[in-house]
Amino acid sequence: MPQREPIGVIGTGYVGLATAAGFAELGSEVFCVDIDADKIQSLREGEVPIYEPGIEQLLAKHSTRIHFSTDASNALEHARLLFVAVGTPPTHSGDADLTAVHQVVDSIPAADASSRHALVMKSTVPCGTGASITRTFAATDKAAVAYVSCPEFLKEGTAVDDFLYPDRVVVGDAGDWAGDAVVELYRPLLGPEHQGAGSAALVRTDIASAEMIKLAANAFLATKISFINEIANVCEEVGADVVEVARGMGLDERIGPKFLQAGIGYGGSCFTKDVSALKLLAGNSGYHFLLLAAVIEVNELQKRRVVAKLQRHLGALPGKRVALLGLAFKPHTDDMRGAASLVLAARLAAEGVHVRAFDPVAEERARTLMPDLDYATSAMDAVAGADATVLVTEWPEFLALDWGEVAAAMAGTLVVDGRNALTADVIGAAGLRYEGIGRAAAHQPALRAADEAMAAGPEGVRA
Ligand SMILES: NC(=O)c1ccc[n+]([C@@H]2O[C@H](COP(=O)([O-])OP(=O)(O)OC[C@H]3O[C@@H](n4cnc5c(N)ncnc54)[C@H](O)[C@@H]3O)[C@@H](O)[C@H]2O)c1
């Protein structure tokens, strides 16, 4: 393998570790830096502080060429390109908090013209951040430090694969050596039209456009989810089935089938904060982004609709027992940021419901956010004695539950499928009442039979 450029990675969270492992797999020496000394100590000992499939194995495979430190001096000495993957959480106002990014900018030492360092921004930042940092560099003794925007599109749960097999690589730069060097690093992942061995498209553009691509992509995906959730809610009113509707819509190649799964709302750190950050970025520039205001509101209401569903079926909620299956914002991650479970558990507790929850990997993080929640040791432990069970996160082990056993363990019969991931007939056959999001009984034979039996009165029920 030809000599690959060594790199620095600042911030060792989901994105930083995937970037480090991914570039190490492609042959680079990687110098990781984080301010969290405990995290760095764990990583040095081979312990990965996040749950992300495949990452532990890849970091172990390349342990000799991935270095961890709380001190940036090794990274600065050995690497020209410093990939920044620090957090950019929302502030109280919903704007992006750039404190960590500014800490990194401040920590870059003075650079003379011979210096060959570049900040490569993987963190999601508002459009205009690169221009502002470049101005800061120019106004200080760091004018020689280059800047590249290289937004990350990986998804938690599939971060390693997403990094190694991206749809596209976006490089926003001033057309200088640093942009060229970043493209070179990604070359193996690019398609043959870019002399690569992979299949990714390359979007080489200006810095502001690269920043905007990331925000616009996340805002569009969130819009698609809120749109299908609104359709689901209308389906419930008019007797249509959103799964059928989404299937019919998604076959139109202009629409596509992805992100058309109705449910109890999107979560995660990225959609929630990036949609809000883009809306406020527009607002701060004098433009009222009306559509995103609706996308956000629809999502918040969607998380709360489950409470109304429970109320409709169970009657008065105080004293009822509800099992939550799943807490993480999606399966295959322990990330609790923006998780629908946070809103749902809080709303149910406020209604006087006893909530008992189980998540196969997110319990530790969930406990820091919801210390008073009743945590079960397994899915079956969670549903024991419950009046209703709500599927919050579609972990495979929940989809494979023996619903006959669940029915026997529950006190009540209601199952709310918050992700439309269960099979209504299987639930119905177990003697449980299935309630999805935007599902019509007409498309669920067991439910239809139960409804018809009820409509026919006691005779019908017995039959
Ligand atoms: N998580 C995702 O799926 C995802 C996907 C695409 C883009 N992004 C973006 O990437 C960025 C990082 O996200 P994440 O989920 O990996 O965050 P994270 O919170 O998991 O990790 C951030 C890391 O940065 C470290 N850090 C903070 N300040 C630092 C400093 N001054 N110097 C060194 N390290 C510092 C923290 O200790 C932490 O380990 C965010 O801007 C996010 O929006 C995230």
C-alpha cells in the first residue's frame, strides 16, 4: 500500500472514532485528541466508550497506528490535516453551540508561512462558520492555517460502513493544497470517475455550500419523516393505511422509499439540532423558514400522540402500568440524544402512569437522563403486569419476541407499535390488540376480524 497521509482527529465521539478507524483502515496513521481524559484512558486500554457495531474491532485491528492523547502536540507534529469532530450541541435558544469548535481553533498554535496545517471540519456547523474561522486565522498569527469543510453523513448504528462506503464525499475549500489533500485521502472511496476504487461521488465546492449541504440534507430528511407522519395521522382519520400509502409513494423514483416510515417522531442528536440550527440560522439572517418550523412542531406533537392513543384505549391513565420497549433514539446505538423515549416517559409519568422500560444497550446513558425511571432487566421483565406495551425502538430482539408469552405476562392487551415494525397479525393472533401509527384495520386481517366480532356483539365475540 502506498504511504498514506497521517491525520489528526480532534474529538473521539461517534464521528471522531469512525473517522479514525476508517482512515486507519485505509492506511493512515491517526493521532486522536480529546479533552475527556477518562475517555482517552479507556480508548488506550482498548475499551470503546460508545456502542457502535464494528468500531471496536476496527480500532483493535489498527491499534498500532491509532494513537490517543489529551494533548494535541503529537497530532500537530505528525499530521497536516486535523479533522475536527467535536460536539456542536444546541444552545438554549436552539442555535448551534460552537464552544468546542472555538476551543479547537484557539488551541491551534501560531503558524508561519512554512506551516502546513489545515482544520478539516467534520462537525456540523452553521453556514458561515468556515468564513468566520478563516477571518479569525487571518486576523491573528495563524493566517497560514488552511480550512476545509468536509461534513460527515454517517449514521449511528452503521457508522463504520457509512464511512467506508459513502454515497458522496463533500469537500468545501478555497481550492488550495488542503482541499487537494483531503480529496486524496478519500480517493480510495471515490468512484472510478475520480480515479478511486469505490463508488462515492465527489462534490468539491466552496466552504459555505459544503456547510449548507449538510444542514439542508438533514433538514430534508427530517421533513420527509414529518411529512409521512402527518400523512399517517390523516390516514387514521380517513381509514387509510400509511404503510400501503408509503409503499405506493416510494415506488415513484422521484420520491423513493427511504425515510417514509411513519412512527413516533425522529430523534437523535443530529436531526433535532440541525433542523433547529438551520431554522435559526435563516431567522438570524432575516429569513423566516416557515416549513422547518412546521417540521419541528409536527415531530414534537408526534412523540406525544402515543399518550393520546393510550388514553383512548386504557381510559384514565393514573395508576396504569406501561412498558416501554427501547429507549435509544434508534436501534443499534446507545445514543439517547433527542430520543422520543425521553418525551414519552416524562409525559406518561406526568399523567400518573407507572413506566417500566427496557433497552438492550442504552440503559446506562438513559439512567443519567432519567434516573427515576423503573428499568427492567429484559423485555419480558418490562411487559410483566403491564396494561399496555409501547414499542419505542425497533431493536431486532423486540421484533422476535414470542407475543404469546408477552400476552400471558401482560395484565392488559394493548400493544402500541410506535415504529410500525411489528406484524399486526402476529400480535392479534396472540390475543393482543395492535395499534400502530397510521395503520388501518382494513389491512390487518386479525384486527378486522376482532373489530367485526365486536361489532357483531356477544354472539360474534364468542364465534
Ligand atoms: N453522531 C452522528 O451521527 C453524527 C453524524 C454526522 C455529523 N455529526 C456531527 O459531528 C459532530 C460530532 O458528533 P458526535 O456525535 O461524534 O459527538 P460526541 O459528543 O459523541 O463526541 C464529541 C467529542 O468531542 C470531544 N471534545 C469536546 N470538546 C473538545 C475539544 N475542545 N478538544 C477535543 N475534544 C473535544 C468530547 O469530549 C467528545 O468526546 C457534531 O457536530 C455532530 O453534529 C454527528
